[in-house]
Amino acid sequence: MSQKTPITVAYGDGIGPEIMSATLRVLEAAGAQLDIETIEIGEKVYLSGNTAGITDASWESLMRTKVFLKAPITTPFGGGYKSLNVTARKTLGLFANVRPCVSYSPYVFTRFPQMDVVIIRENEEDLYAGIEHRQTRQVYQCLKLITEPGSEKIIRYAFEYARNNRRKKVTCLIKDNIMKLTDGVFHRIFDRIAEEYPDIQADSMIIDIGTARLADTPEMFDVIVTENLYGDIISDVAAQISGSVGIGGSSNIGDKCAMFEAIHGSAPTIAGQDIANPSGLLLSSVMMLVHINQPKVASKIQNAWLRTLEEGIHTADIFKEGMSKQRVGTQGFADAVIARLGQLPEKMQPVQFAENVNRIDPTKWQLMYSTEKKQLMGVDIFLDWNDGHADKLGEMLEKITVDGLKLIVISNRGVKVYPNALPGIFCTDHWRCRFEATDRTAGISHQTVLDQLSRIQAIGLDFIKTEHLYYFDDERGYSLAQGQ
Ligand code: NAD
């Protein structure tokens, strides 16, 4: 084998240290060529006053090795502690979360013995950009950001993953019947990229029916690609029904760095008792070996692990009378896997990972940036107002509308309340007032927006935000208000 690959390892909290030492023993016995740097993250670091849970020296190691095998950590409650996982994803640019959800029936209980789904979740965008505001006394907002380059990266990654791993189908889950612009662009890019992969079947589904089908008939799915929030939810649904929550592994992949961890947490109540199942971290380390191009060792470990499972050597969490033969602890399970290195499973399908898969080749990103002409056509001005009926607000605004703009509609929580609203609509203190250009060919300037805001300020109204209404070539870049 060639030279050793440097990796950064964190033992984490709770059951972290014991499952990590079990995992590293298996890796070493299997002949993984690793040069391990250990860092401290998690509870101790948080409680020492570092709200990020990780020191600068640890970042330095991660930036250098670019490969992170991480045990679960405990995030203390309160105190402004930031989620280390979110920070690591953002700082290391880990845009893809990959979570295989596989049934190991009958050795691990599941009602879906044929399930073999990989969820590929976009990791950096969507509602997780963390841009939230309280805008009025009654109304809170979280911004959903979907970008063209971000969508292209994750979707292309999903198709490349499918091709490299001999998968047949990629399904895109979206909600573009409602979110026509954000989920619409994700869906459009999916359709366009799918054309470049004629060997892979592509289909798409609305997220709600997609989740229902996943929970009911997971065998119909192969690879799923989706946005951050949907992916967060469905990857837990998929792991749960596959029976593999306690044994699932995951990877977080970026252009330069990658992080590998079990999907479970630090399980503090069973820590230090040698009863935790190390399989989730072990299978994550198998994903890591494939990533750093040591596929033979990866296959050797996973096959020995499958063999151990089918021989009925089980930790307490999956032990079942009648099916299991021997109850082992964390280290005993690792010993059993080590003793079977070089053996293949007899009942389950052996794995054979290929060379050079799952490596990101940034030259493949085309990252198309749109070049359409962008023209300002109006502005949505949001007001915090709690002084009567919508008609009163409409009449006040009609009187001060500047030349070049027309008040088109006022809505409250997305429902039209002016002009000519249906009676009895419940209103909050958060009003969206849409002004559009009277001359659609000329559009408006930023000065027009400023003038309108000045007049609103002059009559004492509290404007809390603006959203500009753009056209991109001849396409409207904003949704119509309900009833508009
Ligand atoms: P958990 O996953 O730690 O535990 C859920 C249940 O599963 C518990 O009953 C636990 O005993 C069991 N369990 C988990 N892993 C197991 C294993 N390997 N073997 C046997 N049983 C196992 O989730 P939780 O209790 O919600 O969270 C505990 C702590 O973990 C919290 O501080 C949370 O913030 C943290 N957490 C960390 C990560 C991470 O670092 N990636 C992820 C999730 C939760």
C-alpha cells in the first residue's frame, strides 16, 4: 500500500471515546494506511468558555488533513453554545450530506427488508442559512435561500454518486407547486443535469407524497437528492424505518474537505459501560476509506462487519433472543469484526468498493451563472402597523404613492387584504405593500424606491423591510401575491 493518509480524529463525548477506540482498532487491524492527528472538541472545550466547541489549533489540523473522523459530541444546553456540526459544515464547505439507509434484515429488525436508499442532502443553504428576524411584535421570519450554484453542485454530486456506486435512479424531492421560485429552480436544474446522465433514471416528487412513499414503500427509491430541511427530516425517517438509527454512518462532503460520523449522538446515559454499538462510526469510517481511496480495506472491513452481524454477534441495542447468538460489548464487537477480517458474508451481499469513487472533481462543476438582463419593476414594502383596517392603510398609501409607482396590492400573511378584499380576514401587524412600475418598459430606479420610503416615513409609518421586484429578461423574479 502507498503512503499513509493524514486524517484528523476527535473522540468526542459520552460514548464517543469508546466507539472511536473500537473503530480505530478495526481500521488498524484491517491495514488502513492512516496518519492520525487527534483533536479535542465538544463539551470540555465548550465549558472552557469556547462557544464554538473547537479551538483554532484543531481547525488548523482539519484544514491541513482535510479529512475528519468525528465521534459524537454533547452540546451543553443554553449558554449561547453553537452547534459544532453546523459550524464545521459551513467553515469546511461541506455541501453534501450523504446518508445510506440500508436494511440488514433479519439481523437488525425492520419492516422493510429490501430497503437500500442513499439520501443526499444539500447542507449549506435553504432555511439553514440562519437568517432570521423578528420583524414586528407578532411576526418572525426565516429566509429560505436556494442558489443556482448550490443546487447545481448537490444535484451533480448526486448523479456522480449514483454513477460511481452503480446506482440506477436519482429522485429529486421538492415542493415547487408552492415555492415556485426557490424549489422551482432546484427542480429545473435537476431536470437539466439529469439529461447529462442518460444511464441514470431520474424522477421527481413533491416532498410530502415523497416522504409518505418513502415511509411506506422505501424499496421504490435508490438515491434521493433534496434541499437541506427536507433532507434533514427524510434522512431521519429513512434511517428509522431501515432499523439502522443506531448503526447508520454518514459523510459530509465538500470540494476540499470531508467529515465522517455516526448518525446517532453521544448517548451519555450508556457512556463508559462498554455497551454502545460502534457500528455507526465504523461504517462512517468505511465511507472515509472509500473517500481517501483505500477501497480494498473499506470492503474488507464492511464484509467482516456483515459477517459478524449474520453470525449473530450483536451488541445490546440490536440483540434479539432467537436471532442473536452472542451478546457482546463495544470492544468485544470490535474484536469479533477483527477476527473476521478477510471473510465474506454468506447470507448478505458482500460489498466491493471501486477505486477513485466519491472524489469530487471541481472541474466537473460548470456552475452556470445566469446572464439575463435584470430590471427593477417595483418594490414590496413591509410595514409594522396596528392601527385599523387594511382599507385605511391602503387609502393612506394611495395618497402618498410617488410618480412612476402604483400601489397594486396589500397582503397580510400572503393573503390579499386591499383592494377589494373579502371580509373577515384575520390580520397581524405585518403588512406587505406592493408597488409596481406604471411603465413596464422603463421600470423604476432605486431613487424611486427611496422617494417612496421617504414619504412613508414622513407620515409616520414604520417600514421594516423592502424586497425589490425584478424581472430577469422577460421573466418575473417574484411570486404574485395571492389574489393579485
Ligand atoms: P442519542 O443518539 O445520543 O441517543 C438516542 C438513543 O439511542 C439513546 O437511548 C441512546 O442510548 C441510544 N444510542 C445512541 N447511540 C447508540 C449506540 N451507538 N449504541 C447503542 N445505543 C445508542 O441522542 P440524544 O439522546 O438525543 O442526544 C444525546 C447527546 O448527543 C446530546 O447532547 C446531543 O446534542 C448529542 N448529539 C450529537 C450529535 C453529533 O455529535 N453528531 C448528533 C446527535 C445528538
